[in-house]
Amino acid sequence: MKITVINGTEKHGVTYRLKEIFLERFRDDADITEYYLPKDCPGFCSGCTNCFRNSQDLCKDAEYVRKIERSLLEADLLVFTSPAYVYHATGAMKAMLDHFGYRWMPHRPAKEMFGKRAVIITQCLGGGGKSTAKDIKDSLSWWGISCIRIVSFRLMSEIDWNKIGDKRKEEFKKKLNSVAEKISAVDFAKPAHTGIVVKAKFYAVRMLQKQLGKQDPEYTDFKYWNANGWLGRVRPWKEN
Ligand SMILES: Cc1cc2nc3c(=O)[nH]c(=O)nc-3n(C[C@H](O)[C@H](O)[C@H](O)COP(=O)(O)O)c2cc1C
């Protein structure tokens, strides 16, 4: 089993410890690849729109994006982590997700994403953990992933891991171990079910692509949808 982890911070703080607890269950059997942001994707999207209009290979940050994308596509389980920074995912996480705008459903989603499973781990001091998870979930859902689990914590009094009490740490462990246990029981040979929300997005965009193709048969996204057979009978998910 392959796991790809995208860490929204390089700091070995609370977010890091929570992710480590979650991964404990998988350490012996899984092949785990981790990325730390911003180190592993340091550039901001400059808004050149080359990825949308022409090719993702023309992005100034293509070297970083390509590497992360290959890991995401190869993995059975995707793990994203972020502390809440002013109620949202870290700027580093947002900057990385911006580079995958071209993989959103209205553009060129990767068919490999449709059967994947993902876990989002967030934490905050008092508020914003849920909206932080939503920032990440929005992208994953628009990439075509239906099976997304969110594990979010509120620290409440202390943000320094060494000062957080043992009782509180036990609560974190219990919750993370329970999610890890459920995920490890999944049969990863079978793709995750594609739900109604993702299918609705797909069919709405399918209509749009048909119209766009009539206006301009050379339109990059239309050609991609057409080449995949999605404007005909082919679907990016497997019925199970
Ligand atoms: C710039 C910044 C903004 C933050 N914004 C929030 C916030 O909006 N809500 C909140 O509850 N905690 C906030 N925090 C606390 C973090 O969510 C987190 O609990 C803390 O940074 C410890 O996590 P870490 O050790 O993984 O960095 C913020 C921290 C930083 C550094």
C-alpha cells in the first residue's frame, strides 16, 4: 500500500505529532512518501494560466508540481495536514493547491483520482480547524475524490506539544488510532465508491465541455475530455 502525505507546515509541532500518531498504524506495511510545504513546492502560482490554456508542463514550478502529482496519482491513500492559520489552511498548502487548479473538474481531472481515499488532519487553538479542512477538501472533491475523512482537533489551551497534558494527548491518540484502524481495514484493491456530489460535478462539466467544444474544437480542456471518452460513454470511475 502506498501513502502520500502533504504536510502543510515544515514545523515539527502539534500538526506533525498528530500526523505521526496517525501514520503509526501503517509504518510497518505501507510505502510512505512525505512532502513538506513550502520546501517541496516553494513557488506561488503567478497566474500565467499556461496550465489551463496550454499545458501544465509550461508552469515555472512544473518540476515541483510534477513530482508531487506523480506521488499523489500513485498513492492508495492521500493524507493532508494543516494547522489553522487565521481560520484557513496554511499559505504554503494553499500555494500548493493553486498549482493543481488545472486538475479541477472544469479543466483536466486525473481519472486516477476518482477511486482514491483521503484523510485530512487539521488542528487549531480554538477555532478554524473545520474551515481549514474545508479549504483542502474543496480541492480534493473537485479533483474527483469522494472518500474524504476529516479529523480535526481543538487544542483549547496550549499550542506547544510539550506542554499539552497527557490526558489530552490520549484523546488525540484515541481518535487518530480509531480512524487509522478503520482505514487499514479497507480493501485498497477496490477503488472507493464515487459519490453523488462528485458525479454531479462531472455531469455538469460534461455538458459545459460539449458546448465549449462546439465553439472551439481546439480548446485544451475539451480535447482532453474528448480524448478520455468522457463526452461519450466512458466514465472516470468504476461502478462497484
Ligand atoms: C499565523 C498563525 C495563525 C493562526 N491562526 C489560528 C486561528 O485562526 N485559529 C486558531 O484556533 N488557532 C490559530 N493558530 C494556532 C494554530 O492553528 C496551531 O494550533 C498552532 O500553530 C500549533 O500548531 P503547530 O505546532 O503544528 O504549528 C494560528 C497560528 C499561527 C502561527
